[in-house]
Amino acid sequence: MEKVLRPDATRLSMQLYLPIAEMPVDPLIIIAMGAAVGFLSGMFGVGGGFLMTPLLIFYGIPPAVAVGSEAAHIVASSVSGAAAHLRRRTVDLQIGAFLVAGGVFGALVGVVLFRYLRDRGQIDTFIALAYVVFLGLVGSLMLAESLRAIIREPKKSAPRRRRRTAWMSALPFAMRFRRSQLYISPIPPLLVGFSVGVLSGVMGVGGGFILIPAMIYILQMPTAVVIGTSLFQITFVTAVATISHAAANKTVDIVLAALLIIGGVIGAQLGVRLGARLKAEQLRALLALVVIAVCLRLLFELTLQPAAPFRMEAL
Amino acid sequence: MRLLLAAALLLVADVAAANDVAIALTDDLIDIDAGFSGAKIVLFGVVTSDEPGAFPQHEFDIAAIVRGPATTFRMRPFEQRRLIWTPGPALDIEAPGVTLTLSTRPLPEIADPPLLDSLMLITSAERLADDVNPQSPRARARLAALGAPQVAAAFLAEARRRRLIVDSAGVVDFRKAGLFAIEVALPPTTPIGDYTAEVFLFRNRQLVSRDLASLSVRKVGIESAFYEFAHRRPLAYGVACVAFSVVAGLLAAAAFRRS
């Protein structure tokens, strides 16, 4: 009976208290989640932010903290890729600068929007809704693409991509972008960067899944510089999103981000190694199904009547 | 430590009236560090009696209530807009961050509801209803439609579900000669701030004595350092987070490139 009761006497499993989220988590589970998403990133070259943030929310991390901390995680997971592409000179720094400028402004707008919605109690609904739309879109596109590849639908030999840039060079301030061999106005890259920046600020994603198609199909950039330039933009924009979330909302949990970084690094390395050996199309279909499942779960939560009639939050 | 505490309590109680209760806590400072997953504290007390013979323990009832720092809880009634359920306008309720009630027997067996209510040992939806504050004209209209007691009842139900309000009976461990111990479990999400522990002594369904102790829950070590940094200098903290992420990302890539 003379045992000394200490504050940690109730500790059952491994627990780590997150200083900003103000809750204990099992660090191994968070690391495993980071590794699982990192694995997919390494295998498919997707950023993974769009899966990580909903997973964190399902685990019970407050959505606001999930978004802020995931932004910090994406900085870590994109910076090394961006550095490698800079060394290989596969970044169009000129267009990149405009994408970053638009993106930084977009991220700031996104964080302000985030704060506005949070003050009105609508941020959780908004984040969930935004994810339903984007995951639904990305998931069904991926599924369609991989199914096409699996049943080996003969690809129509794509006609040589003709660059349609006349409308962009007709816009004001048209200038020459040497690395991409384009003569266009900086307004389209600014706008593309801005849209992705808003997503980054509100949803805690890098936005590569929007940015890359936009660079290829709208800006008509050569594919050789697309990946490098998008990583370049994502690193800067998520960095600004992280700082803004920390400053405006105080929702960046660096301990949570560190756990995700550890898991992500391990997972990505395994993903890269395994991805080279495995049959990609089936796996891509599987990833698409995971994405759609996450989307459906969020959709059900939004549309089914909540179990409790009120949402309670301690201020 | 425990013996000293008990001896001190007996000394305090000695100078007091016929039936009296005095309490002390094993810890009056709870530290939240990286390993924090809730805390257990023991509330020690002594009941004194100047009646001759053996201590009539079975005649006494004890109820203790531990209250966390005052917190504003924001309740938003869910509303269906087209297909989607979204939280509606804000209704705020002031209440302790946690409320733990611990007693010898279920409270209704100890005393009558009016007495329990006047001692604030039970929180009724009716009493709490006066403290529901609508935060906008739309919230006021919503509150009028719902009825304040219903909002208060929903708050109490949700707080119980999250174990912010917990009632436990049969948890007072009587030792010899009127000494007793109550183990109090603070939840992992217990808020930081100042807490009070109040103990009531009942005999024949009447209050005979009460005593109060206080404790603080605070963040220490690295938890405190991060929290303070993030809240006092948020911009610098954000920049530090980015610097950490950049270094971690580059280091990890470098480490794997070599291997």
C-alpha cells in the first residue's frame, strides 16, 4: 500500500504528449502513418499531404493542428527533392519565381480564410468538404488511368503536343522564359501559383496534384522541368503556410511534424526501392481505392446525422 | 511522507470542533511533461470525533469535488444545410475544465438534492441554463427555439462522454481512526491552470463540515518550452519550425544517399 503514486502512474503504452495539440499520442502510430504515406509518396511520386491530413484528423488530432503541422512536414519532404533538381538544373527559376510569388500570396489568403472559417466554427466542415472534392477527383482519375493501363487499352498515339501559348503571350507584360522556351505573360503562372497557394494554406497540402497538371496543360511547360519547378514552388509555399499558421493560428505542432518527418523518410526510401521492382499499375489502382475510401469516409461524416446534436469545443 | 501528512492533519483537526474534516493532497503541483498521459493524485483527509469509544465510521459520508480552471465551452447545434451537417451559431457555457466528484456512496444516498445543489456538488441542467450565452443574434434565436436547459443538458452529456465530468461512488478509502484517502485520476487532456479540491463531511444526510485544498497543473520541460515559444513569439516559432523541417529534410536525404 506504500507505493508512491506518481503523475505517470497511469501510463499504459508508449505515449508522447504533443505540446501544441495538447493531447497524448502513441508516437509509433504517428510514425507508422508517416511511413505509410511516405511509402506511397516514394512509390508513386505523389506528395501525400492530401492523405496525411485526413489520416491525422481520423486519429483525433484537431483539424487545425493537422493542417498546420502537415505543412511543416511537407517542407521537409519536398526540400531535398527541390535541392536535387536545382543541382541538376531541372528547375525553371524564372517561372518558379512567379509561381512562388503567386503561391505565397495565395497561402497568406488561405491562412486568413482558414482563420475566418475557424472563428465561425466552419473550418472542420470546410476542410472535410474540400477533401471530399479533391480526393474524389484525384481518386477517380487515378483509378480510371490505372484501369485503362491494366486492361491495356491501346493508347491512341498522342499527336505531338502542339504548344498553344498564343493567348498567354497576348496578355500584358509578356516576357521570355528561357529555360521553358516560352514567351508568355507572367499572369498565368501567378494565378496558378496563387490557386495552389490557397489550397496549401487551407488544406495543408503541397498541391502537386493540381500544380503539375496545370504546369503541363495550362502553362505548357516542358515536362523536363515540371517536377523540379513544382517541388521548388511547394517548398517555398508550404514554408510560408507553416509560418503563417504558426503566427496567425498557433496550430503548428513541431513534435507532431517531427514524428511525421521520421516516418516519412523511412517510408519514402522503402517506397522508392520497392516501387522500382513492383508492378506499378495494380498498386496505383490500390492507391486510388485508398484515396476513394478516405473520400467516402469523409463524405459519410458530412452527410450522416451527427450522433451528438451539438459540437462542443473548449475555448 | 504519508505519515507526516496524516500527523499534520490530526494536529489541525485536534483544535477543531466536534466533527470536523481536514484534507491535504499528495501533490499540489502536477507537471505535464512529454510523457504525460493523465495523473493520479491522492487526497488525504481526517474526520475527527470527540465522542468516546471507537470511531463511528459508518455514520459518516464523504463527498469530494475536484474542479479544473474555469473554461468557456462553445456549443454549436448541428444544422443540416442541403446534404451536409454543419455546426451552427455559437452558444457559450462557462464551466470548470474538468469536474470530478468522488464519494463514499452515490450522492442521492448521502444527502437530499436541494442540499447537494446548494453545495454545487451536482450540476443540474436547470441551474446551468442561466449561464448559456448566445454569441450572435442568430444564436439568440436558435437558443430561444432550443431552450437553454436542453443546451445545458447536451453540454453535460457531452462533457460526461469526454470524461470531463465524472462521478465515482465508493471510492473513499477509510483507514483507522477517521483517516481516509481518495484517489483522483486527472484525464490526459486535463487543462492547465488552478484546480480546487473541496471535501464535504455528511452525517445523517446533513452537512457537518467542509474543507478546501488547491492544486495547479502546469506544463514543464520541453512541453512548456514549445508551448511558450509558440504562444509568446509565434512568428519566430514558425520560422524555427521551417528551419527545422528544411534541415531535417536535407539531412535525411543526405543520410540515405550515402547508405
